[in-house]
Amino acid sequence: MSTRAQRVTAAASERVRVRRQPKKARYDRTTIESVLDRGLFCHLAFVHDGHPFCIPTLHARVGDDVLVHGSTASRTLRALADGADACLTVTVMRGLVLARSAFEHSANYDSVMLLGRFRLVEDPEQRLAGFAAFTNKLIPGRWDEVRQPSRKELKATTILAMGIGEASVKTRSGPPDDDATPDADRDTWAGVVPLLTAFGEPEPSPGLRAGIDLAPSVRRLTEAGA
Amino acid sequence: MSTRAQRVTAAASERVRVRRQPKKARYDRTTIESVLDRGLFCHLAFVHDGHPFCIPTLHARVGDDVLVHGSTASRTLRALADGADACLTVTVMRGLVLARSAFEHSANYDSVMLLGRFRLVEDPEQRLAGFAAFTNKLIPGRWDEVRQPSRKELKATTILAMGIGEASVKTRSGPPDDDATPDADRDTWAGVVPLLTAFGEPEPSPGLRAGIDLAPSVRRLTEAGA
């Protein structure tokens, strides 16, 4: 894997400091929030019965917090609500990096890592704002189109928040690193193949009533591309 | 988050058994390998200095093993090579699930979780096969187009393998779960918006020599779509 310079714009705590290829590291709040917001879902690491686990889940940033949610019956959420140490990571892949050598092949990506503990979100207004954030994160503007949570649904849902505190971003951008090496004399194509997330043709639910138009949120999303 | 039935085709170890919404679980080898192979990269969870960490990295499956690699100087890889417990998770998002209520919004996805420990791959032939697997995983057929690793590059690279043993897949497919509920009477569009990975226009490296055609591997990839 190869390196390209990135500016370090703020000091990092020792635990989140990027040690390998420190030029790939960023610690500024704007970059941290940007990666959190661009990624559709996160992976959560935590320890259960002495063993590390890594699970994917949807997340949403609300101000200084990153929220996750799930069933009140979830053992994972209960453990995290009880203050277990956690690591929340969001990774956005942007491209395949093709060099002339196998060794210099890489990927362009942004990955943000947050260390900390979750707290239970209990305030009713904050919980509702959390629900709205999750819904609008999937599809911007969707919250205003749908039925809001009932009392029963709210009761069945745990929302947890982790403050953006100890965090770092690792990022790679740009072309392969072998332009200025003897490998560049080879007859091998080198460059970057961008990776894009695209939306396919919306598939109406089999039970969708006749005569209901595509939702404006979906039309905006699929027309704009990703 | 909502549930749709999935068949459980084999017994699971207690640690990887999916407890929440067990109908979403799969434990058969074909499904496990399919998700490992479809995902471009994985997230690795491990414990360092008592705290869980979650980092993204490229992986490649070779037979019964999942390989990861990195610099011999990487502290993470050293810890994992020393037998630290680890969890390797690959998640493939397939679609946004839009219900009539906020509560039933969800995502269609496949996520495979492997628990275990890594071992150092030391055999020179296996290490070379590992390099080939990483290169061809990024872009099928690329290995035959590029310069193979030098002795120095091989020496600088650690390759670790985890056997596919304790593993489970969690998966969600299909339309939203509220077709047969009173919510279906609402005037709200409901359905699935597929998420696709697309490849953008290949960007030649600034140092690419004149007259070098796009590599056949890249042409195949971008013509086929993802």
C-alpha cells in the first residue's frame, strides 16, 4: 500500500494517532464530520465475553454526536448503553489505484474512527430528532413523507449517542505512487478507477396501492445520482 | 428495522449465532464465501491496550482462508500475527428500504462475520498466491498485467490468514414489511431503491507514458459494470 501526503491539521490523542503512514492522517473536525456524513453506515467494534466483535449498523450524526439505534431487546445495544468501550468506524471507498507493480496497488478511501463510549438518549425530543436523522440519512427529506413513530415504536427503540471526541481520519487520494520510479517505463497502464455509488430503478413494494406516485425524496435522489 | 424470513441451513456456534431476528441468519458455506468475495474490503476488530479498534482493510479469500496484508512494520498486523482474537466483517449494502412509517425503514444488505485468530503466511508460494489474490480481487485479471513483487517488496509485506470457521451471515432482502399493515392505506410511496457500485471513467496516472492503452482488466471491469 502506498502513501500520499495529507496535512495534519490538529493534534491527535495518542490512541487515535495514525502511526503507519502518518501523512495519510487528518484530525480536523470538518474532515471528521464529512466522512461521518458521507458514509451510509458504520461498523461498530466492542468486546463481548472477552472477544472483539465488529457489526455493521446505520448511523447518523446530529451535531457533536453520532447516533446508532436498534431494538431495546438487542444485547449489543444494552452492553453499549452500559458504557462498554467502543470504536465506531465509517469507511468510504472512492477508487481503485492501479500501479505498474502489484505492490503499489491500493485504494483511494476515507475512513474515520471514533473511540469512546455510548450514552443512552432519553430525552423525548432528542429521541425524535434522532429518528428523523436516521430516516433523512437514508434518503434526505424522507422524514416529512412518512408516518412518525408511535409510542409503541419509540418504546421498542434504543438510541445511543457517542460524542465526537477521540477521532481520526485516514485517507488516500490521487494516482499511484510509481510515476517517478523505473516502473513507469513499463508498458503497463496505470491510474485510478473511480468507485461510485449509484441508485438503481426504484422498485415499488408489491403491496403499494395503485396510483401512488414515486416519493419526491426518491425522485430527487435518483435524479441527482450519488 | 424490520425482518424478512431467511432459511438457516446449518448449525452455528454459540458465539456467532444471530440472536436478534434469527430468521435473517445464514450459516452455510456458500453464502459465507459469496459475501466475502463480493465485498471489496473488510473491517477488522481487535483489542489493543484494552480498547476495541475497528479498521478497514482489503481482504481476499483463498480457499478456506481469508487473507489480509500490510507492512511488516504495522503494529496491528504484528498483534494479529501474535494470535490476538479478531473479528473480520464484510458488509455489502444492496438497497434502501422505504416503508410508509419511519420505524420500518431499513436497508437490504449482506454481512458476514468471522471470529478467530490469524496466522502468519510464511510459505513463499502461498505468499505469492496471496499477492495475486489481493491484486485480482481489486481488478480481476490484473495480476497478469503487472510487475510481480520483488524480494524486497515481499520482505516488507506481512500476509495473515484466518480460516473460515466460526462464521455467520446476516442478510435482509425484499420490500418493506408494512405491505400487510394499516400503514399500506397511506398515500406514501414504499419500495426499495437499489444501491449499486459503479465504476467511473478511468483516470490515467499523470506520469503514464504516451501511447499506452487502457489495460484489458480495466476495460473489462468498466464495460461490465459492477
